[in-house]
Amino acid sequence: MHIEQFTDKALAHYSYAILSDNKMALVDPARNPTPYYKFAEKHKAKIVAIFETHPHADFISSHFQIHKETGAKIYTSKDVGAEYPHEPFDDGDKLEMNKVTFSAINTPGHSPDSICIHAQNITNENEALFTGDTLFIGNVGRPDLREDVGNMKATRESLAKSMFHTVQNKFTNLSDSVLVYPAHGAGSLCGKNMSSAASSTLGNERIGNWAFKTQTEEEFVEELLKDQPFIPSYFGFDVDTNKKGPENFMSSIWSIPLRLKVTALEDHHLVIDTRPEDKFKQGHLPNSINVMARNENDKFETWLGAIVKPNEKFVLVIPSVNYYQELLERVARIGYESQILSVITLSENVDNKGKHLDLNDFKSHTENYTIVDIRNNSEVDNGLIFDRAIHHPLNHLRETVGDIPNDKPIVVHCAGGYRSTAGFSIIKESKPNIEVYDLSFAVSEFNK
């Protein structure tokens, strides 16, 4: 049994290929199936099974496309209510694939329909547990994403209690040596305080993961529910899309029109500008929000899906045609490609510039500015960077921007500089007659 881990850094997502001789199974595949096809071809293997541990909230899976293109069967819990062809895979169900036996373990907690996949090599003692969003390295999955979506809905409190019983009872028959492979790592919004490690053992988690410590159900629930990160707008949309069976990846993006050297738009559409902040501030179109996508370290997908609502149409500005396919693929990871009206590059003649903040004046006279802190609630709970700041989380800023006073110039900041350019662009568009500045990466001079 050979296990290959695939990483989507921007979404902190892990997916897996399990190889046994000439057959291969996948667990929680990402939107683009090509890397799995290449891996199968390299090893002269046929993909025969796809395991979906639950309907994912933070990315679109390629399970349905892989089924259509390879004939592989999809295995998921009957509780998902999946609308695509599938085989129910729940407690007691097994699948033999050459020398590997896969077993289902129902593990409600992150969602009511979550399962873990136990893989055992029948010729030796090698075992692995693919835990989806149930068990992470150092933590467990958040229980507050299924109150309004999915085939089965449940309150966060009831799912937190389910997670307690899952951790207490569902893994007791597995040895400490079992390898643990989660669907996410540090940086994902599907949980909190996750380790940056990509795998672990069940023994290490029993020692180091707070969820396995001796505690009452009440203590567990209280700890699990507190300080969870915000829920982006797109999460419910992705749950339902994955439950139905998403469109094919490549065909969904190649029909989007491309326009080059655009100076202006005929209609007042929302514009998502992915260029670096310095290029954005040198000139951008009206109604633009700057969500930078410079590299995989930028959480472009997360913030696109937090700022833009499902089914809300927008124009996508890219730095050059060199980024055309890459950025369409990134948008498609969260299923927003159908919302793109067109992809454009900009003419050098586009105006609408951003003003530069006099940092020395700001340091000397912060009282002369309205300071807007766009960090998340959990970040602000640990204290404000500026005592005079007013808090407007970025994921709600488009709705609350009208509440920001107009009597002073406005300075926008986040924790490290990446998000503030998006916040700056939202406020600037809403308040064209007010001076709006982006503190940007200079926030590091104050955030100590």
C-alpha cells in the first residue's frame, strides 16, 4: 500500500491516492483531477474508487468528474443524500482493492454525515486513517457549518456533542501506530489551531490533541465552540454543490470570455482585481475590490468567497494573460467560475488611483484619522492594535461600510497587510468624497 498526499496550499487542503499494485483509490480529491490522472498513469494504475468523507464546504471536489471519466465508483455515507451515482459507505461496510481493505467509520461531529476511511494492508500491519474534517493534527473539525445546508442539518451544539462521542468511542479499536491523514492543515477555516504537520499517528494524537484529553462532554463542547473562525459566504454553496455533483473542471472555465487592454466597462459590474496592491493603486476600474492573488501564499480563494456572495456576478481582472488559466483555476476551486462575466487585462490608461498615506503624520496624529480594523473577531478579541480603531470585519465590510464615519480621513488595517488592500478598496468605492488610505504592510510597525 503506497499513499500519496496531494496539497493545495492556498486552501490548506490535503487529498490522497492509495495505490495497491495496478489499482488506485482517491480520498477527497480537489477540483482539478489532472494530478491524480498523471499519478495513475505514472504507476500504470486504474482509479477504481473515490471516497468522499463528507460534502466539503471550503472547496469543490472532482469526485463526480472522476467517476464519469474513469468509471470509478464513489463511496460516501448514505446520510449525505448524494445526488450523484454512489455506493453508500457506512459503519460495517468494506471494500477490497488488491492488498488493501477499506472500512467505513461513521464519525459525526464536523458534519452529521462525516465518515473516516480506515485502510489496512492485508499482507502486513500497515494501517492508515483518512479522517476528512473529523480529526485534524492537533484538533478536530469545527461543528458550526451545517445549521442551514446539506441533506442533514444540525445545530453546532448537537454536532459538538457528536464530536465528543466520536473522539471518545470511534477510534478505540485502532492501535497507536495507525497513521492519521486529515483533509486539512494549518490555515484552513474548517477548524482552529491546527498543526502545520501534514500527518501524524493515532498514538501521537491521543497524547497531544486536546480533544483526546480526559474531560466532560460539557467541557469538550465549550472548548470546541469557542473562538471558531468566521464562516465565508461560499461555504454553504459548496456543500450543496458537492452534494449534487459539480460540473467538469476544465469545461466550466474555458467558456469564459477574455478581453485585453480594457480601459472601461460598459456596465457598473462588481470587479475583482487580483493584481498586486501597488499596481491596483496606480489605476483601477470603478467598483473594484482588490483581492490579491500573487502566489499560493495569498488566501485568494478564501477571501474571494468571503467577500463575494454565491451567484453574484463579477468581472475578473488579471495582471497579464500569463495568469489566465491559473486564476480561473483558483476561482473554480470554490465553484465561483460560473459567476465570472469576463476575464480582462487593463490598459495603461486606467485612472482611479489610490493616495499614499503620510506615515509620519499618521504616527504623530492618529487622532486625526478614523482607523478601521478589518481583522476577524477572534483576532480583535485578543486586543486592538490602535485604541481608537473601530472594528469592521472584512467578510462583513460591504454590508457595514455605511456605518463608518465620514468626518475624518480613513486608514484601514488588518494584521499583516494582505487583507487591508481589499478593505481599502471597498471603503474607497463606497466613500468617493472621503480620503481613504491603506496602512498595508506598514501595520507591522505598530503590531508588536
